[in-house]
Amino acid sequence: MQFPESWLREFCNPPLSTQQLADTLTMAGLEVEELTPVAPPFTKVVVAEIKEAVQHPNADRLRVCQVDAGQGALLNIVCGAPNARPGIKIPCALVGAELPPSEDGKPFQIKLGKLRGVESQGMLCSARELKLADDHGGLLELPVDAPLGQDIREFLKLDDMLFTLKLTPNLAHCLSVYGVAREVAALTGAPLKTPTITPVVPKIQDVQPVKVSAPELCGRFSGRIVRNVNTQAATPQWMVDRLARCGQRSVTALVDISNYVMFEYGRPSHIFDLDKIHGTMDVRWGKPGEQLKLLNGNTVTVDGEVGVIADDQALESLAGIMGGDATAVSDDTKNVYVEAAFWWPKSIAGRSRRYNFATDAGHRFERGVDPELTVAHIERITQLIVEICGTPETVCGPIDDQQPRMPTAQPVTLRVARAAKVIGMPLTQAQCVDALTRLGLSLVEGDGVITVTPPLYRFDLQIEEDLIEEVARLVGYEWLPHTPPQAPVTPQLRPEAQRSPHAVRRLLAALGYQETINYSFVEERWERELAANAQPIKLLNPIASQMSVMRSSLLGSLLQVLKFNLDRKAPRVRVFELGRVFLRDASVQDSHVSVAGFDQPMRLAGLAAGPVDGLQWSGNTRAVDFYDVKGEVEALLAPRQAVFEPAEHPALHPGRSARVLLKSAQGLEPIGFVGELHPRWKQAYELSMTPVLFELALDAVQARDVPALRPMSKFQAVERDLAIIVAQDVTHAALMRAIHAAPTSGLLRDAVLFDVYRAKPGQVSAGLADNEKSLAVRLTFSDMEATLTDEQVDAAVQAVLASLQQHVSARLRT
């Protein structure tokens, strides 16, 4: 909300400087977001009148003007403005004047000089040259009664400041200049001037018939007929200036009056063309399919949840939001109907957002507007209409005031001890009473309690905490003591068998990955396609249409990052994310870290695309593949050894993906997946390269084996190579499990597969069937106590062969 300081001080003028006043408001919760002067500094610019304007002898677009600037003799000034003509009053910068700086930041000084051979003794100014407006259509024309020679800053009241407040939704009573002044009076003790609104005497008895069919929509509806007004009357300059300094441009006199009272007292109102109303006005809920053309030119379709004002033929306005075009006042309007109503906040909240626009009226009504002053504000509007648009024939009817459902004030009790505890400073009952009384609240004192009956314009005072906030604001946040926390601080030591999330991040960074941070809200399409989640957790109020559900996988976010980088010609991408996913789980109960029915585990996901290495000279470039990322996952989990088994995942290539498993007390447990992106999704997301992805449970990645000392053998190890024949479907993991399952009395230290041989299609290989392959394994044996003998090694090798035969049906290749 924006308003000029001078208008505020007309209602309440505390002995504070501008900055002190702004600080007082900010510390009371009415944050002053910006303080800006009405006009930049400039000097020696006065009110002047053009007495004569003749064509310049040497320039077609210039005029030589004789100007009376109240200095005695007339000034000879050359001017190129198209509206420079005799008889108008304009700002004149005298010789020696300093105008606002130009684009280069330097002040513009007026000197005595010549233009095309004619001496110019000053400069006639436009609003743009004085930085009062962007309009550069010509000289700034002043009222005819402007006193000659008066400083323009004084005449236009340019030594004023604009306050811009950033108000929270609970401060609806401060959405007017008078409302802010009421707060200033409570904060500073300065007297509040409440203007007396003199009722206009009705001279006719005409009343517009009105029916309030929806009391839950409209609690009070007041209106008055005013006949024979001059809608073409000009808005007074003082009103135009005040509206402009509130950020509102002047439209027509009637519209300006309505807007002025809204900024003055916070009361949105509407003025109808009376002759365009057909029969009885009905305040009701809309009917599905009804349409209304609004003042902004949009045509909207309403339903049963949107309030409207209708007549016997059509809709006339959106209740509490915007009037309709059909009954708008125009230059031909002679008779008007002035309306001021109280709309229940819940019946207005969110309605304008349905139609993708917002209005000042809707902004106020959905927060709450004083229901008690509709009649007084109609009197104020009528007063201004008669003053500005009145004619000798102007007459007013009586005010028709209907109150189908007025709100009632509900008492709220404040416990002084509770207030002191919440605020964190000692408070007496007298201090609380003083603070609440300064706010104009009616109260009754008890033993340690205060019962407050809030006025109807304070919609925010509903519970004890609201009163505690008011006491804190009035006492002053700056007086709160700096009290250190009293709770004991117990360090949370991480178990040695668990690494921190930051350690996981450092490991991935060391592997060449960069961390990304993405929204937990994702596109519903990602959940269906990449996670096979047909029923994702939907948001009730998504911030964007493409962010409508909670993610159950991190892969979609990483693919979005990849797409973003590839669109910008990134040749190589390595990214990871450590974040939370959201899953439906009926077994989860409510706690301080969980929500019933929803599991929220932490996951770690990574993506690699492009060359294995950056550009370099020592080798050929190749694209990253499954085995590269598999090796990085193994390095991430080391020293724990993962097991990889073929598996399918909705986002991954069916033949190039695997499930990742880790040993636990219950055996092998799956912790995630690794694999290439499915070709279907590569094409669907228009990716120029195939990424390899992994997603793991974070708690499994954080777990690690505690390092333990183990002595090194002082005796030489013995190696034996075995060549065995197994079926084609025997995996490396199955082979190693069979080898390590052999009873070697602890002599087997290591086993490494170093060769795989398969016969080419159609080729006959001795000893190999079509469905068989040959594997070569190097076994390493060692003993801590003595050098191994041939008999011991041979026995261990035979044990390994027996185990291979038992578990994978292997036979020794001869």
C-alpha cells in the first residue's frame, strides 16, 4: 500500500521525522518497504505565465515567449513545446536553476544563452523534465489561479514522501490512510483527527429496490440514488495528485471519488448508472453458465460459488470484486446509484484469482472491511459527488440500509502471565491494559486476565495469541530482552558406522559429479512414466501446473537438469541429487518428523552422460556406459561390496539395468537401481545422448563398516589359475559366491576372473557346447602362521572345484 506522508499527517501528526515515523511503523509490524520522495531535488523553478508567444525568426519549431515569472520585468525565453501559448501558467526554471540530473547522472544547470541567435533567459519545463511524470507531450500546465513567482515545489507540495507499506494479511484495518493514522496514534500517543462527515439532506424519496438473497455472502448492503450529476466535471487537481501518489491514475470524476474514499477510509464502493438498472437488484450467488462483461473488458462465466449483483435482466457486477460494463457510468450518465456493502471475507477470498486478475476492492474485502461504516462512507461519497459533480438540479435520495446478517464481536480473553511467557519479558496487567486501550479496544479487567471485545473492523483478533501480538507490538519489539536459550545442549554424535550426508556429497564430488537441488514438486507425467506411479501424491494448491504432484523418485529431476544442459550445448554432464521422496504408506504414524500415511525417505541419485573423460590427447573418446557408472556406485559404497543382479525398472533399459543389493543381517537387501535410460524415454524427452542413472537409499549409502586392524601375512602367497566350463547364463556374482563358499580352512584370500571365452556362432570349439563358456579364475591362497605346502594348496583348489561343481555345475577344462 502506497500513500503520501502529508495525507497521513492530516489525520495524525506525531512529533517525529519522516525516518522516525517509518521506523515506528516498521517496528510495530507495518513494514515500510520503501520511502521515496514525490519529486527529485531541483531549485529555482517558479510559477510563471506566458504573456506572448511568437514564431522564432530562425527556427520553424521554436517560439519566442515573453514570460511573467513574478520577477518584475518579463523574461525572454525560447521554447519548443507544442502547447506554448499565451495565457497558460507553467513551471519556469530561472537562470541559475538546477534541474534533476539527466541520464548521465549530472545535474542540469540553466544558464543565460542564445538559441538560434535569440537570447533565452530561462527554461519552460514539462513534467518529464522535472521528473514528475513520464509524459513529454508539452509544458506542464498549472491551474489558472496558481500564484506567479511561487516556488513550484511549494505550490505542488513536492516536498513530500511516499510511504510504501508491506502489510501482512492480518492487518486489513490498515489498508487505508485513516487506518494507518489510527495505528500511528496508538503507537505514539499523538491525537487522531477523525473528520466529521456531514450527512447530505435528502430532497427526494426515490429508493432503488434491493433484495439480499444470500446473507452468507453479503451481511450489509447500503445504497443511495443521486440524480442530475455532471459526470463530465473535471476531477480537482488535489484529488488527482493524491490518487497519483497512491499509485492510482485519474479516470473520471465519479470513479476518482470512489477510489479516493477507498484509499481514505479503506471502503471499496461502486457507482452504478441508475438508468441502466432494470428493476430490482438482487444480491445472490451466481448460477452456472451466467456470463458478465466486466469493466476491464473481460467476459467471465460464474458459478454457484461466486457472488454477483444482478437485476431483472442480467448480471451487473462481481460481488466485492469488480463492476460490470453494462451499468458503468459514462459521459452520458445523469443519475447514479451509490453502493457500499459489507461482504463476508470467506465469500470473496480467492474468487478473483479464478479469473486471473486482482482488484483493490477484492484485496480489501477478502481480508475484511468495517461493516459498521457503510452509511457514513456513502455520506462521504455523496458529499464529494455534490461538491465536484453537482449541478443546481442535483438531488439525493435517502440511504437504503439493509442488514441481513451483521457480524457480532466475540470476546477474547488474555492471561497476563501467558502473555509475559510468550513474549519473553516481564509484563504487568497495567502495561497490557494500556496497550490494548491505546488501540481503541473495549475491555474488562479481572484477576490476572483481560477480556477484550474487539471492534468489528478487527477481523484478526480471534484468539489469545492475537491479543498477545498486539501487546508486543504496542510495548515495542525493540524492548524485548536478549535472553539466551536455557535448554541444555547435548551434542548428537554420529555413530562411527555411519557417514554423514556431507561425506556422501564429497565422495560424489570427488568422482566428478556436481550437486543439483530441485523442487520436490514435479510433473505428473514423470511419475507415470519414470516411476510407474499411477496415483502420485497430489498437491492441493500447486505453485504451477507442471509441479502438481510430490515426487517418488529423483530421476525425473535429474533428467530435467540434463535436458536443460544439453539444450545449452553442454558436452558432458555429471550430476547428483540428495533429497527426499514421498510415498504412500498406511503404516506410517504421525510424529514430530512424520505425517500419517506418508513415507518420506531420503534418496541419492546420480546421472552421467557424454564422454567418460573430458577432452584429452592420450586416448580415444568413448561415451559413458553401464559399467562406468556401476564402478562409481561400487566406489561410493566401498568398502562394503554390492551385488548387482539383472532387473527391470520403468525408467531404465530392460537389458542394461541392474538392482543393487547389500549384505545385511537379514541377507541381501535391495537398496536401489543402476542402468541406462530406456530408449523410449530418451526419445520422448528429446535427449541427444543416452544417460546412465542410479538411485539408492541414502541410509544404505551412509552405512559403512567400521575399520578393523588385521595383521598382514609374513609368508608368501600362492596363486593358482583354474579354467572351468559353465553354462552361458552363469553370472560373475554366482561364480564368486560358489568359490568363496568352498571350505578352504581360511586359506583362500582372493579370486579374480581374468578371462572369458565363448565360441563364435557357427564355430566348433573343442570341449565347449553351444550354450557354454569358458572362465579363467586366478585364486590366491595364504596362511598367517606358515608357508603353505603343495598338499595344502592342492586340497584347497580341489575344495573350490567341488564347490563350483555343486553350485554352478562347472567342470575343469582340459
